[in-house]
Amino acid sequence: MCKHVLNAQVAIRSPCCRKWFDCAECHQEKEDHQLLQSFDMTFACKKCKKCFRKDAREFEESDEYCPHCDNHFVIDAITPKPSLQVEGEDVRVDSRMLKDERTRGEDQRTIFNLKDAADRLG
Ligand SMILES: [Zn+2]
Ligand SMILES: [Zn+2]
Ligand SMILES: [Zn+2]
């Protein structure tokens, strides 16, 4: 079950590894590669369990519905509320995560520093 989009109506088959995912975040968590962006998307309706294909370049309003059971699958995603407080505490306790956070922070800071430098020079 997808924990990112609670009301997912379809599963999407990733063009890169040909596996089924409820959302791009699920792919990111389970695979170690980037999700390949493709115009030719394969969906599986969660309501009628049938597969269908759509071309993202020719996506129209009628394409928001499952061709088999008319289930409206392009909907506003209901996402779980973030529990930032708990995550913050975990970071402090788990030193491994702290290291990861720091590495990520440095990467971001490098970008910001470059931007700052450009601002100062300009
Ligand atoms: Zn993949
Ligand atoms: Zn997900
Ligand atoms: Zn359907």
C-alpha cells in the first residue's frame, strides 16, 4: 500500500524497471535509480483491476477516467500529514541519520553560497 497518496486510484507501471507503483515516491523509496519519465504510461485501475495505457502528450479530460469502469483516477491526492516533530527527534537520536542530514545540508549550502556569491558580485 502506498503511504504517500492515500486515495490512489491507479497503480502506474514504471517505464524504467517495469514494476507497479502507486506513486513516484514509492518508486524512489524502493528503487535505487531515478524514475524514467515516459509519455507512454501504463496504468492499472484499482477499482476494476484492469490495465490501460495513456499517452501523456494527448491527455484530455476524458482520459482522467478509467476506460473500463469510468473510475475517475486523476484526483487531488490525499497525503498523510507530516509529523515533523517526531522526525526531528529521530534525527537527533540516530547518528547515522544525522550524518546523512549534514551531507545533504552541505550540498544545499553549496548551492546557496554560489547564489550568495553571485548576488554579492552582481
Ligand atoms: Zn524504476
Ligand atoms: Zn507512494
Ligand atoms: Zn477501472
